[in-house]
Amino acid sequence: MVANTDRLDAALSALEKAFSTLENALDARAENLQNREELENEVRIVHEDRAGLARELDQAQFRANRLEEVNREVSGRLVAAMETIRSVLAHEK
């Protein structure tokens, strides 16, 4: 009878150890899933930030191109105005 009790105690002890190991494994898995969700959220935020920065860069490039066009136009007008002034001054002499 004592042998049966000892075997039962050993089996219960092994079962408790198995449950403890299972619980630890489940806790670790839950933590990994939480970390994965946090990482996926961070990746999503980074992608959103990148998309916003890409839009801002496109807008800045558009403005830079427009300013370059306006600069060429103003430069051409200044050259034309200076030539007109030179022509007027040359005719006055």
C-alpha cells in the first residue's frame, strides 16, 4: 500500500511539474505574442511616418521645382529690363 502511495505521490509530483512547465511555456508564448504585436504596431507607425515624409518630400521637391521655374522667369525678365535700359541709355548719348 505504501508503494502505491509513493507511486501516486511521484505521479502527482510529475504532473505538477508538467503543469508548471506548461504554464511557464504559455506565459513565454503570451509574452512573445505581446512583443510581436508591439513590434508590428511599431512597424506600422514607421510605415505611416515614412509615407508622410515621402509626401512632404514630394511637396518640397514640387516647390523647389516651381521656385526654380520662377527664378528663371524673373532672371529672364531682369535681363530683358537691363537690355532695355542699356538700349535707352545708348540712344540718349
